[in-house]
Amino acid sequence: MTGTESVMDSPVRSAELDKLPWIDYEDEHGGSTGVAQFKVVSPNIFYVRFGPGFAGPVHCHPHDTTYFVVKGRLRFGDEGWFGPGSVRWVRRGHVYGPEETDDGTEFLVVSSGPIKLILPEQLP
């Protein structure tokens, strides 16, 4: 890098998850219960932690999204429970949820574009 490029412009990026800060998630829609935190790896990649008893609202995303469960279990509505090592892919615009955990979970979310949460009533 020449010093005039931003890190985001670099063709290759890396991050050490242990060195990234946890950010408290505040649901602007008021649909979540319980503790949620995330680490921003890039605008399209987040590492997420839901505390015990977390429940998020039914929603969709504007881009295809892939979930990689690392710790604990995560349920997506009537799709059932996903545990460590599970991978779940969701096409953009597919409404699902709620996202729930029992004893807490950690997972990586990778999106094909900037991650945004859209509630069903916000859809055209």
C-alpha cells in the first residue's frame, strides 16, 4: 500500500477475531430480546455473539447471506436448530426467523453485500 489507499481498498484483508472489539447490538426495530454483540470484520462479514435466551425479529436481508455456527446452537424459526460446524445459506429477500438461542451462540455471517436487517413490513 502506498499510504493513500484505505485498508478497505486493499485487494486482500485479514483480521484476528480476538483483537477486534465487541460492539453491543442495539435493535433499532425493537424486535430483539437478550444480549447481542458483534465484531466487524468487513462491511460484509460480522462475527456475532447472542447471549442465552436471545430472540431476534422475523426479517430478511438485501443480499445473499451465509451463516457459519462456531459455538452453541442457533434456531431460525421452523428450520430447526443449527449447531457448531453448521452452515446455512439464505437467498436475499427470503423472510425468516425469529433467530433464537437457548444457552448462547457465536457465528460468522458473510453477506454478498452490506449487511442490513429488513423487517417484513418494510418490504415493498
